[in-house]
Amino acid sequence: MLFPSILPVLGVAALAVAAQAQTTPGLAGRWTQASSGKELVLAPRIKLQPNVGVGYGTNLGGSVGYGSMTRTTIVTEPTMMDVARSMTLAIEADGRFKWTIVKRHAERDDCVRTSTEVKEGKVQALAGKMVFAVSGGTERWSSSCGRSGSAAIAAARESYDVTVQGGVLRLASGPSRWTFSRG
């Protein structure tokens, strides 16, 4: 016979196991999404800025060279661009996930930039929300003009409103709205 003081502890443990088993009901499997449209993209731009300390006033109509009222700088700023996006979200029965996001957009007149982001971690789905606990991953990018780079993705938490109907999974957070289908 169990001691009465142990019963509450066992009850809590049983609830925790049951909750863990229900974190991804009906979500296990492979989900895919493809879309294109306008998105904010960080892009380098050439800008004319005031050359401080050269002369009087803030007239930006100066010429180039020594004594010019302006200087040319390259800045990285958010820019609206046409982006083709495809995503694959693979969710295991135990809640582990791997989310692969591929984006393609113009980099310059004759170059196309492709970035691939792979996030991994655990996901929980409770009360109309999906919370992704990203434990790591990688981000790689390459340009059709020959440049490339990569970096590790830091641990983070991402929360989305979720609806599942038939073979359709919808995630929404702020302006982000994605519709996935089983695939």
C-alpha cells in the first residue's frame, strides 16, 4: 500500500507525463509551405550623408572630393523586396522539431541571394499556441555573385498562435502568417 503523503507527488508526476505526451497532438510529421511576396530584408545601400565639420550649414548639394559637404557611405537597412520563401517543419512525436527556411531575393541588379536557416529544438502546443524552444541551428547564405557566409543560431523562444484543420497548419505571430500543408 502507498503512503498517503506520496499520492499527491505521484499525481503531479502522472500529470506531467500526460502533459508531455499531449504537447504535439496531431502535429507530428512533415509540414511544408511555399510563398512569395514583399518582405523586409536587410540590404546594403549607398547613401549620401552630411560631412560634418567641413563647412557652414547643411547644404547637401556639394561635390565629391576634399571639402565636399557630403560623403558616401554604405549602410545596412531594412528594405521591402520581393522574396520567394519555402519552409519545411518536421515535428517528431516527442516534440523535437527541425524548421528549415529558404529565402531567395535580389541582392543587386544581377545577383540573387539565397539564405537557408535551420532551427532545431523542442515544440509544445497548448491552448491554441505553439511555443518553439530553439536550442540552436545554423544560418547560411550565398550569392549568385560568389559571396557566402554562415553563422550559428542562438537559443531562443518563439511563440505562435496555431490552428490545425485537416491537413493545414496555420501559424501566426504579429505580421507573420504562414499556412503549411502536410507533405
